[in-house]
Amino acid sequence: MSKRPNPELIDEENPEWTDEDFKRAVPFTALPESLQTKLRGRPKAEVTKERITIRLSADVLERFRATGAGWQTRLNDALREWLDTHPV
């Protein structure tokens, strides 16, 4: 039985930790607060949106998508504006 490691399972960019690596490791809570904040990722929004499925006409989607990044937010704003002028 071969004790040689499978070369396909070796990740040069993320090598297996050594005993020395484990000795140098610190818990997350011991990191500086600024680094903890960065590692936690994006903070939760105060007002969240709800994910839905909606079917829209291709021409409507094409026009909003043509406006570039942020088109979904602009579509949301357009719907909100319409609601303000058309009470339900």
C-alpha cells in the first residue's frame, strides 16, 4: 500500500496546517475588531427585501437591464413611485 499522497489532492495554495501553524493560530474573538468586522462580511440591512419570482415582459426587462448595474433597484424604485401615484 502506497503512503505517497495523491498529487491531485495536493493544494499548493492552501497547504495542510503544520503543528507550528496551529501554535500560531488565534481565536476569531482575539483578532482586532476592525479585522473581525471585515471578515464578518456585509452587515445585515435594517430593511430587507423579499425574494420572489415574477414574470415580466421581455421588452420591460430589456429596457431596465440596458441601464446597467443596479437595474433591479431601479425597477423596485419605479414600482414604488407608481404605487405613490396610484393608491391601491
